[in-house]
Amino acid sequence: MSLTIGFSTRKTNPEFVEYLKKSSGFKKVQVIEKINNGEKSLSQVYNEILTESENDIVVLCHDDIYFDTPSWYYKIVKHFEKTDFGILGVAGTTDLSETGQWWDPKKRKNMVGIVNHENGGKKWESKYSENSNNSVIPTIIVDGLFMAINKKRLNSGFIEEFEGFHFYELSFCLENFLKGTKVGVITNVRITHRSIGMTNEQWEQNRIKFVEKYKTNLPVKVPFNVDKKIKVLIGCLFFRNFTGSELYVYELAKNLIKLNCDVTIISQIGGPLTDMAKRLSIKCISFEQAPEFKLGDGKWEFNSINGIETSKPNVMYKVSDVNFDLIHIQHKPVAERLCEFYPDIDKIYTIHSEVIELEHPIKHPSIKKYIAIRPEIKNYIVNDFEIPEEMVEVIYNPVDNEKFKPKQGQTKPSLLFVGTIDYLRRETIMDLLEYTKQNNKELWLMGEDKSNYLSILQEQPNVKYFKPSWGVESLINQCEETAGIQLGRTTIESWMCGKPSWIYTVNSIGNIVSKNKHEPPNDLEKYYSKNVSSEIKKEYLKILS
């Protein structure tokens, strides 16, 4: 492939022409210099260059740039040879908002590319995304300071109704994108721009014209690549031990890793469950380590609009940008914090209970979907919190069917109840105590003690207490039946082990509303971790697409 380089300038610049030839590293370069003092728009000038160019590969650039990458031509050619992209740049966005402003601060996380700037004797790097190495990042548009074009893959020239020197590249890229030309950003060609982009009255006029022309197409974003590894941040209140919501997050994260997701859990960490997750390459961080933020300590300093400031102890400061595709939240305090920290990243929100205030849902524009782990929760949040029904999906608790399955062995006349021992479960446990006494059974209790009544229970001759343990399936297979409040994990686990389970329905203060004994159903597959995680990933893709 041969090369044509074109640029517009106010007066002839032979030194720049020679520089472009040498910096490209390619000997046979056609350079088209267009002298233009405002008589023509940049769209008109660039169309002339495309027409006059003798080669299929055309680079259009500003006349105030220089290359930090030697022999950059060969990298451009390799991108065109190995991909079907038609327009390449060094900065752009994957999501163009209805404002027509590609560097919209509200869409900052969607900006990609790396550009150097030089002004007033200072040089700095504007890093909109991580280095993509030799890959192309699909975008909607690229910035006009540098555009590499394969003419054979274009579906439109520059749109000449845009006058002057603004929105020529946005209209050109968007028009081509809408007609099927692939647009993308590369980072292995580095450029320094000797000026800072400025808006003016003409920029605003062209922006209004652009928005009006493409109002039926904006906002527009790059379709999510379903083969791409999804970067997920999962937030929950605790991720240490073996409570229901903690195990939900563990099972989900474990299977998302298998489904080509990159998973980070943000929570109060440090315990056996944290250690187990880390062994599976699941990243676990505390809220003080929140990506994009740094905790103040009264020592480290930062630049602000007021000059150099010293960080304040225990204050979180935003210091960078994150590139998570989606955030999966649970628990109201965590949901509120992560919506505050990352207001522009799409979220999905799991609600685990209809009787605990901690599980009350919140509303936020970035929350695109709610998951209820049983139908009663969906009805509750739709009716009591006015969450639109179409925004709520019922997807059950994920349980490892390879771990929980029937095992041969002698059972004991006993009933197992697993769950935090607290006010919410007191009446249920007392009812089970009477039931087991009447039926000459032992009552086995497993769960974190947050009560003032466990010591009294342990005085009962038929009560045995076990601390929370990963190996609960051993007890399930030894007992005759289990019990739990609502449709909890223990009930599902016992069904998978072939055991019946009592389901107690309680209200917000733990009073028993109903109780029923249930044999294992025939549709246990809907609780399998791999199936639940697949359903949840489908919801991720619906949000991202």
C-alpha cells in the first residue's frame, strides 16, 4: 500500500511537507498541501485531497502536529491489512451523546485513545483509555487532528454543509459509521498536538446543525462485542463469610469468570470467602481501594483549581478514570455509594429480600435492571417502590449443583436450620424448637450469632450449634429435613441433596406469616449456578448492547 498525506494550512510550509515524508518512514509518499485562508471549509479541502490522492491510504492531519512514533506508516498499513476498518484515528469515543460533543464530560468513560499536547513550553499526555497495543478500538468518531483513511472502504466523503473548521470530522465519521464503515482508534501511533482545542461561535453553530441533522441517530454507541471480555465490578456489603448474599456473589463471580468476564468484587473483605475468591482469580478490594479514587491521609498532595492542596484524612478523592463495562450492585448502602462514585456506568441491582430494610431498592438513572431472586421480591419492589415491572427480572439464587447433591450415608433424626441467628429468625427458630421436640429430633443450627438467645437455645438437650462453614452440604446430607425463611439458599441446597425443606414466610420483624413443607421440585435446573450466571450475563449484554 502506498501513502498520500494531506493537510490544510494558511501558508506554504515546505519544512512540514518534508517532515511528514521522513517521519512516515516510507519513501514513496504523496503529500498534498492545500493553502486555505478560510476561503473553503475543511470538509471541502479534504474532499479535494481525497479526489486528488493517487493512493488508497490517505492520512489527513493538522499542520501543528508532530509524531512521537518513528516510521508510523507501517503501523497504519498493518492495521488496514489485518482489519476491515476504514477510518482510524488516535482519539475518539465509543458513545456519541445527543449533544454532539464527543468529549462530553458526562461520557468521559467512553473516550478512548492517547494524545500528547504541547503548549506554552509544556508537554503532557491526555490518556483517555489504556494502551490497546496493536489492536483497534471500535469507535463512532475520531478526532480530526489525525485521520488515516482507506478510500476503498469509505461510504461517504466529507459533508460540505458544515462550514469552517468544526464538525467536519464528526459528520464524516458518523455518516460513514451509519453506512457501515468501521471507525476506530489506535494507540501504537503517538502524536503531539501543538495546540489546545478551543470552541467558538462557529463551533456552536455547527454543533447545532450537526445535532439537528443527526437527531434521529443520536445518541449512538458502538454495538457491544459479545465476544469481548466484560469487565464487571460487583459491590456488596460484606464478602468475608458464608451468609446468603455473600455466597450469591461468590457463586456468581466464580461462574462469570468461566463465561469470559473479568470480575472485581468491592466490599468489606478479609475472611475465608475472600481467600477462596482470590484463588479463582477474582479480584477483591475494599471500599477504601475503590477504583478511580484515593483515600486522603493528610499527607499526599494534588493539583486543584486552587493550586496544590493536601489531601484530608478519610476523604475519597477522584484521581483517575475506570473502564468497567458494568457494575452489579446489592444492598442499599453499597448501591448509594457506587452510584455516587460511578454515576455514568450502567448498573444492575440484585434484591435479596422483601423484609429487610438493607434490601430496599434505590432509583438512579444508571440502574438499568433489577434482579429479584424470587417472584415475591419482584412484586414487592414493583408495588412498594414503584419500580417499573419491565425493569425487574426474576432470576433465582445460584447454587453449585456439583457440590450439593445426594450422597449415600445414614441420616439422623434431625432438622437443619442455616442462617444468621438474629431477631428476624427468632420466632422461626423457636417454632422449630417445639417441632423438633415433639418429633424427637435434634435441631441443628448453623449461622453467625447476632442474638441474645443462642445461649438459651444451647441449653436445650436437642439443640446443636455449628459455626458458619463452607462444608454445609455434609450436614444437609446427614439430616432428615431442613428449614429456612422465605426461599433461602438452604432450602434450595437441601432440595439438590434430595431433602425436603420447611419454608417459613415472615414479616419485617420476624413474625411468622405461614409455614409449609416442600419436597424437592422437578425444575431444580433454574437454581444451578452455571444456569443462573448465564441468565445474568444475558442481562448484562442487553444493557451493554
